[in-house]
Amino acid sequence: MREDHVDRFLRRLDGLSRDTELDLEVEGIVDRINGINRRIKRAMEATLSEHGLTHAEWEVLGKLRLADAHTSSPGELAAEIEISSGTMTSRLDRLEHAGLVVRKPDSTDRRGVLVELTPAGKDAYDAAVNVQARKEAFFASALTDPEQRKLNDLLRKLMLAFEDSEQRPG
């Protein structure tokens, strides 16, 4: 079996693992997940840059793309993304200036404003998603379809353990 850089790192840690609670199998899992995550993030940053978007802008476009009628209030968007209303206002200003969203009066609340994804915003979001989907499919192609399903099952099991522990008080 071929070695990756994590295998070489783990060999260097072997002596340390005898003197500490460090588990080399666990370390290998965590280091590989982190390394894959960094590479996927770099690919995503490149994709967004190619499309003239920041990750923050892409995130807002994505929330609107998935929203009913591609519309949401600035407050709902800020809450979903977990940012302040001031930060959301700045993002919406940039997106509106770029023609990717429009602000419209809320017909059900005279004081309210709704943000709507424009056709250009939908196209920009979809184009970036399509490019990134091709990159991610290329990464995953190192695994067979059954291996991809098995990896998804194992990662889901890890994710559920994290989610369960986050729900426990204390």
C-alpha cells in the first residue's frame, strides 16, 4: 500500500505515542480529514474566485437559491448564516451592486424588506456550484461507488457522534 504524508508523520509520532495518550489510528483519521478539508476549501476558493464571488457572498446566494421563491428577509438570512444584521447589510449591498440580488418592499409588512435572487444571481450561484461539483466528483473518483457509500456511512456515524455530544448539556 502506498504511503501518504500522514503515514510519514505518524511514524515520527510513534515514540511520542508510547509516552502519551496519543492514538495513532485516531491521529491518522483526524489528520487525513483535516488535510482533505483544506484541499476542498482551496478548490472552493479557486472556484469562487473564478466566478468573482467571495465565500460570504456565495453563502448568501445559496440561502436565497434554496429559499421559497428565492426570497428571504435580511434578518432571516443573517440568522441562518449566524452573522450580525450589519454584516448582512454589507453583504447585501455588495450583491445588490453586482446585480445578483434586489431588495423589494415586503407586501405583508410595510416596514419590511425582502431580498430576492436575480436571474444573474441564480446563474452565478449555479455556475459556481457546477464547477465545484465537478471538482469534488474528481476527488471522490479515487473511490469506487461502493467505497464512496461506505465512506459516507462511516463519516455519518462520526458526524452523528459529534452532533449527539453537542446536544448534551455541559
